[in-house]
Amino acid sequence: MAYGSLLRPSDVFCAPRQIDSLDGCFFTHAIDLPAYGTMPGQWDMRRGVEDCLGFVDVRGKRVLHAGSDSGFLGFAMEQRGAEVVCLDEPGLSWDIVPFPQADEAGARRTLDRHLETIRRAYWFSHRALGSRVRLARGTPYAVPDLVGPAEIAVLNHALPRLRDPFRGLHAVARFARETMIVTDVAASRGSWLRDLVRPSRRPAFFVPRARRPEGWGSWWRLPPETVQEILAILGFSDSAVHRHRQLHLGAARDCYTVVARRTGPTGGDPADDDATGDGRGAARRQGTGMRRSLKRTFDLWGEARVMPEPPRLRVVENALYLPFVHAGRWGVFDAERRIVEESVDYLGPERQLHNQVTEWPPDAAGPIEDAPEEHYLYLGQLNPHYGHFIVNTLARFWPMLEAGARPRLLCHGYFGGHDLLAERPFVVEILDRLGLRLADLAVFDRPVRIRRLTVVAPALREMAFVHPVMAALGDAIGRASLAGVPVDAESRPVYLSKARLSDYVQRVENEDAMAEALSRAGIDIVYPETLTFDEQIRLLAQRRTIIASQGSALHTALFAPPGRSMIVLSPSPHVNATYLLIDAVKGHRSRYYHPQGLRSVQTETRRLTYFEDPLRLAEELVLRLEHPEVSDGWDELDQRATWHTAPSIPPLPPRLRRKGMFGTGVR
């Protein structure tokens, strides 16, 4: 399968290069290499690593290092027990100032040659040290999502070379679970720039000067206070500054390190804006997997509460029954003509009504006859729609799990009555597995008074709550289908398609293009409406991975064995909480994704929805299946939108809490 711009990990992480000679190597930082001794460099930070890292303990942490240069700091962090991923893409990590009188193409060629000598030094050191540090193709503007999250992100002297340092920090911050570390050269003490910094505390100094076109490689000098402010905007508001000195070309240079702890989410997506203006923004993103078709969604439409206590049974004396009237006044009322709350199919925590008015009709007159039986058990409305039959009608049938005598069963009808229900095989089969027939369910077509009515509260309310007995009810119904079925026996994934539905509430019109691409990748395509109720349950039981668009077919998971692994495409960034209610009581492992770029067209009869790129969407689904660790990393990045402060995030190093702290890497 051609992945296009969606990449596998092997495409993002560079294979180690075998550099055995020092010829053509340029070391940006001095480093001690076994069997080779000291390699001199422009910077010598060997005695100032802890200062550079702001005394953050990297042991046991995953670190994303942007601005790796010839690798010294990444290797130093590895030697201190970190798992390090360095980020660098020669030619794209350095913005050139576009002076009109300068030869930008020539400058780019010169820079590319220079960066290649630095890269050779990196790989030479990597081999000499026997390092396991990984180098990922990417830039601070476009970090490949395949890199995955890290506890710590480090930018070492990387900001001056970026035309848009805010965007670079924004992109990197998305990947940092706990801590951001930013190191840069500080204004020299006593300099005019230090005096400029002092009054406002938050300026940024623009380095290029029109009269000096040779200075095409540096853009900004950001004082630490500005960096702190940027990081606070990006969700890292707990920060401190450590000032220190490092050797540069043999002389001590003033430097600073900002250490910032995550206190909130990182909002927005830096990939949405190409702020560089140099025509290379798209190139930065292309080949990095930055633009994904699926976004994991954690936001709910409604609530998903599990209520540990059993649902309520309410006995009403002299209850009044009004027959079903579409969008009219119908339901079960008490003797005072107030609606019996337990009988209403409310929607969501706001208790919204659907097709029902719960006030007694003011024009009702005349005597109401008594029901023929003394006592009835009320089970709600009989809805012929598959999904609503499960989550609304069946949710009140939990007393059927208990053996023994029971009162006459009473329901409200729907359009078509029992004749329509008899044409729904799933209704007949589900009732049969509960020992019932349609004839056992009484429905009145006129108002009646019931001397004693036991109203069954639902075990599940749409988009609101569920009781564990709902799972027991599903298990009892599904048991006959699962006899002799090997659970999880088939490793080949299956996609439950809605592409051939003729009667539907919502579907994606070009879903069949995605389904065809999935089929070519070896994923089975199944159309649930073509299967029997029994076959659908068996299918969910046997497959280890189920992919589906959100719809009624997923409610069959109520009858499947617990622990189903499902990937669900949600048409909205807010998932209907009803699906999570079934997941919760059944212990299913479902992940919900919203396809990006969905577009809708309103016709005279309905709204039509289309995937932005169904083939790319199929490619990403296959990639996620082949590389679950990558999918998990992407999911964690998406969860940042709903991130909350976690007590596991370590505090700032105690040494940084002392104001005026000044250290030195120069001994």
C-alpha cells in the first residue's frame, strides 16, 4: 500500500550512518570519544551539562532534543540515563534571512554543506560511543507525530536560527508531557542589550541588520523572560531561570536556561499556519506525517456515568395510561395526572424529551375505563429501530432476568404497532431469548386507568448513565449466539460499513472509497444489515479488531463478549456518550476518532457528508493497525486538548527556586 505523505517509523527515524573517518566532520561542541580522545568544538559544555539542563534529572525519562547539532548534549543526556530522540533535518532547520542583495541560493548551498559536516560529526560520535540515541527527520516547526511524546523537550541554542521562534516552541511543546528546557545565549552583563531588557523585562531583539547582509543565519535574541511568557501561553506557566556561563571559542559566554513545568494544555496546531513565508513550510510538513486524517476525540456529547445501584422499580396506584401520539401528549401518569418520571425516555443529563409531551392534555374529558388486569409491569415504548430498541426499549427489560411469576407486561406502541415489530427479526429473536413473544406485550390504543402499575426505570439512559444490570441483560441475550464460538480467533480486522444502507440517520457518502482501500490492505469489509442478529454477535466475538463508523451496528457490542477492541469513526468531535456507556459496562476497549476535514452538503431531503480524503484515511487506519505504538503516541498528543494538571509531573529542581541563581559551566 502506498502511504504517500503518511510515514512509517522507519521513514522518520534515520538509519545510523557508518562514518569511520574524521574527514569532513565539524564538531559544534567539544566531546570526549573513546579511542579518539577529545574532539574540539566551538562550544565546550563538558563541565556545564547540569547547568545547561537546569539541574533537571533526566534519568529514566524520554527526551526530545531539538537543535542537536553534532550531538554532544543528546549523548550527555543518554549517559545520564535518558532515552533520547534528536530532531534535525539538514536544510530545513535553519531559516535564512532573505536580504535582497544576498545570494540566498548560494547561502543555502553553503549552509547545507556545513550542516552535512555537522551531521557527519554526529554519526561519527554516535558510532564511537556505541550510542542508542535516535535521530528523527524533522524540524522545530514540524515535529513528526511518529516521534511520539516525551517527558522532557530540550531546545539548545535553537531559537536564534528560527524566523518564528514562537511557532517552533509551540510545535515542540505539544510533545512534552512534563518539562520544557530552553537554553540560549544571554545578553552580556553590562551591555546595552542588558540595559534594554531591564525596563520592560519582555523584549525580543531582532538581530539582522540591512547594512550587514552577511549576517543571514541569526534572527532573534530572546531574553529568558520572553521565553517564560511564551511557554506560559503554551501551558508551562511554572518556570524558573538559571543563568550560567559556558565556553565558546575559548571565552566564557553568558547563557541562560529556562526550565518550565507543564501546568495546562498546549492549545492550537502549529501546522495550521505557515508563518515562515519562504515557501518551504509545506516542505517541512511533507514527509513528517504532521497532517493526520484522524484525531482521537475524548470529548463527549452527554455524560457517561456508571450507576452501581440497581435501577428503580416504582409502584403507582391508579395510574393513567395515554396511548402513543407522535410528538403529542402520551405516557404514564399518576392519579394526580402528573407524568411518572421513571417512565420517560429522557435524553442526556439535561433530560431532553423526544417525540413526547409530558403534560396531561387540558382538553381530556370523559370517563377513563379501567384496564382489564389488576396489575401491570410497564416496560416503556417498543421502538422498531434497531439501535433505539436496544438502548431505549431493551433497557427496561432487565426484570426479565429473574425467574418466576410476574404481572402482565405493558408497553407503548410506535408507528406500525406489533405488525411492524413482527417484521423485525431482531425484535422477535431478542424477545425469544428472554422467553417472550410479542403477544406477551400489551399495548392500549385508548386511555385506561390501571389500579396498580409497576414502572421499570431504564438500566441505560441515552447519553447519561448505565447500570451494570444492562451488561447482564446483554450477556443473557448473547449467550446462545456465543456457544462454541472461539473468542478473538480471527486476527484479520473487519470494517463494519454503512455504505450500502438505504435507510439511515447519518452516513458518509464516499465511505465506499475508503472501504475499498481497506479491503485492498487485507481488511474484511462487512455490511451488518446483511447479517442476521446471531451472525453479527459471532462476528464481534471472533475478531480481535473491529473498525466501524459510529452507528446502531455498534450497539450489538452489548451482546458480545467483554473486552472487544474497536476503532470507531465519529462524525463529530464530540462522541455520543451512549456508545461509551455500553463500553463501560462491557469492558470494551474502544477508541473514537474524528476524521478531519469532513464536509457536508445540504440537499432538499437530507444532509450529505463526505470524507476529505478517503484513501488517506484508509492509509492512516492501516498504519495505526500495523504500528500500535505509533497510534498510542498520536492519541496521547490528541489528548492534550483535554489535558489536566497531573500530580505525577515533577516540580522544578529545588536549586532553581532560589532567585538570582547564577551557575557556571566554566571551572
